[in-house]
Amino acid sequence: NTLEGRKTSSGEVYRAQHYTAAHKTLPLGSYVEVQNTTNNQVVKVKINDRLHAKSSSMIDLSYAAAKELNMIKAGTAKVKIVALRDSASKAVAPANAL
């Protein structure tokens, strides 16, 4: 992966095997649940990067997250994204994240 080892918008180093994602507007450091609506598989990821403003994608998942959703072969999928929050309105770290 050409992005492996590069810094993300949050300053973290991108690792393809971590459960992370890029999004246009969601706060960096927040966590979301992403569901592949074709097969109903779900993954929880940390938003640590920004998508280009002109991107037509809703979210760009790390390799590990895309593999978990069984979308590597297709490259894209229709997804549903849900922001995860605890009672104090802070992002909750899922078990499979970093």
C-alpha cells in the first residue's frame, strides 16, 4: 500500500492493518460503525484522516476494515455509517480499533 507509514490528517501514522478510515467531515478521533448494506457485515473504525473535498466516496476504509466488510475484491460498497458515542458524548473506542 502506497499510504503505509504516511501521516494521516490526525498526525497518526497510517497502518493498513488498523481499523481506521478517512471521512470529509466527521471529527478526527471519532469512532463509527460501518455496515456493508449488501452483506450486513459491520466494522468499527476510528476516523483519523480526511477525504479530498472533491471525492465522491462517503468514507475510505483501511485495508483491514475493508477486508472485514468483504469488499476488497469489489473495491467499493454501499455502506451505512453510524457515529458511536458514550453517555458523555465522547467517542467510544471499539475493541478492534488500534
